[in-house]
Amino acid sequence: MTAINIAIDGPAAAGKSTIAKRVATTLNMIYVDTGAMYRAITYFYLNNQHTFSDFDTMIGQIDLKLIYDEQKGQRVILNEADVTDYLRSNEVTEQVSYVASQDAVRTYLVKVQQQLATDKGIVMDGRDIGTTVLPDAEVKVYMIASVEERAQRRLKDNIERGIPSTLAQLKKDIAERDAYDMNRDISPLIKAHDALEIDTTGMTIEAVTERIIHLAREAQSK
Ligand code: C5P
């Protein structure tokens, strides 16, 4: 069996992480949520932005690691502290695309992400995985869904997490974040030329998961 990496990209709240986690569990691979890494740096930025004048200096103060907890899954360790539980707040969500558009931030995180995937066996989701982080990934998927459906899904997640939000606000936030991510200068959100596009609008989680597992098994058997 060939060892493979799987890259899953797409706009905000398209269901990437739910699907990627299931694919990773079924195939006994490791799931890497790169959005959480950008969120962790944004969390640091929000708490420390007055202490440095540029992003290069800020990145010099950051040491970011991922660890895996049997029960809780991926945990993000920022300068020795587990910050995972702070990363989905509205404050972080509002600023993350701005922080993620900075060259120093992307250069640092792409390197960390590429190191994680050198030995293969990784399912990584984000915005630039198939284009920039893992251009040689054996399976590449670009997942999309209507803004309406994505906002509905995010509202459900937020209610479960106790994060205050409304459908109208989520639709606006999702559309704005997509526009920012698609129009930035460095590694904008775009479908890799060799990625399979899956429109998950109206599809069940099981059906999307099955589709990707099928692709992965084909790649593993090559
Ligand atoms: O996936 P999630 O919604 O948590 O990502 C948060 C933000 O992080 C995205 O809107 C985007 O600005 C940034 N991001 C990125 N590249 C990635 C993953 C996330 O620019 N690979």
C-alpha cells in the first residue's frame, strides 16, 4: 500500500474539518487543521499587537506545535500553552483573514505544515494545501457549498459551542472572509488545477466522506 497525503481545501464552513476528521479516522491517518494554526497566531496577535511593529518580529516570538490527544484530537500549543479552546471566538474569527494574509505568517506556517507531512499519512485541510503546502499530495479535494448552507452549518456548530451568533451575521462573515481569502496576494484561496471539486450542498457528511475515502483507496493501491 502506498503512503499518501490528502489535501482538502475550500471556503469557510464548507464542512472540511468534519469530513477530514472522518476520513483520517477511517484510513488511520492524522488530521491536521491548518485553520487552527492561523487562528492561534491571530490569538497571539490580538493579545500582543502593541508590543511589536511588524509581523516578522511577531513571528520571531512564536513557537507553534500540534499535539494529539486521544479524546480531544488536535491541540494547538503556542509558546508552551494549549490555546485550542480560545481559537473559535468571534474576535479571532474577525481578524484571522487579515493575519493570514501576512507574508511572515504564511512563510512560517507553510514550513511547519510541510514538516508535519514529510512522512505522509496526513489529511490536511485549509485554503492553500493543494496549491502551496502539499502540491504533490496524492489526493486533492476542493470542497464548496452554498453560503446559505454553510451559514446554517456554522450556526449549528456555534450553538453547540456556546458561541453567540445569528444566521444573518454568519452569512455576512462567511462571504467577507471568503472574499478576503480569495483576493489576497499570497496563496489566495483557489482550486488547485488537479483537485476534484465536490459541491457538498445537500450532500450528507457520510456521502462526501465515502467519496474521498474511495479516491484515497485508489491512490493507496497505485
Ligand atoms: O479553516 P478556518 O475557517 O478555521 O480558517 C480560518 C482562516 O485562516 C481562513 O479564513 C483563512 O484566512 C486562514 N487560513 C489560510 N490558509 C489555510 C487555512 C486557513 O489562510 N491553509
